[in-house]
Amino acid sequence: MPGGKNNIKPTDGKQFSSEYQPQEKWTEKKATEIGNELIKWLNEKDENIFFEEFLYLNNNYQQKLVSYLCKKFSSFSTLIERAKKIQEIKLVKFGCFDKLNSSMTKFTLVNNHKWKEKSETDITTGGEKLTSTIKWGDQELKI
């Protein structure tokens, strides 16, 4: 019974089996080449800040592909982390020298690089919650 795209029959071509598997399209070598090209691109010009521009706009890689390669190859994941750090450093550097809009720089650092406003430091507790015990009749209440 025909099936699949254009009614492909089981007798057409080779069937997938434990003996026959197609070659892996994305190898670690190809993935690290992409990662190294990304790092090179980020370092070429000051305007090359957002690594997603290189991956998704300039080269039309799919987000799922980048995620897949990060999970499959730790070497590629390391290069992506390096690209994120380069982006963070460039944002801070250019934000300090007024080359970028400070509000957008702050927005990007907070949302993409886990920055946050430094709040007042509580010297007395070291960040731990204070608990107090109050006696109410024969009961103790912790607040």
C-alpha cells in the first residue's frame, strides 16, 4: 500500500534499519565551525553585538537547531556561552561609553544576562529571613 510523500512504496529506495542509517548531517566539526565563525563575527566589528543576529538573521539557522547542537555537543555549547559573554561585555562597555541607549542596554542585560538592580544590603541578617518567637498563652508563634 503506497504511503508517505508522493506515495512512496516500501520497495522504493533503502529502508531504515540497524544496518542502514543515513549519515549524520550535523557533526561536531560542523557545529564548532559555526561556533567559531560566530565568535569571529562578534569580534570583527563593534556593531556585531547580538549573536542571535548572526545565527538567525545572517545564516537562517533555526532556533531548534542551535538548541539541538548545544545539547548534543558540549564544545558548541561552550562557544555559545562564550558568545553570550562577549555580548554582555560589549553591552556594558558601550553602555558605559554612551555608544548605546542606556535604557535598552539595561533592558537587555536584565533580560538576557540575569542582571538585576542592586538592592539595599541588609547587614544584620546576611540575606537570611529573621524569625521571631512570640509566646501567646501556652503557645509559641513564629513570625
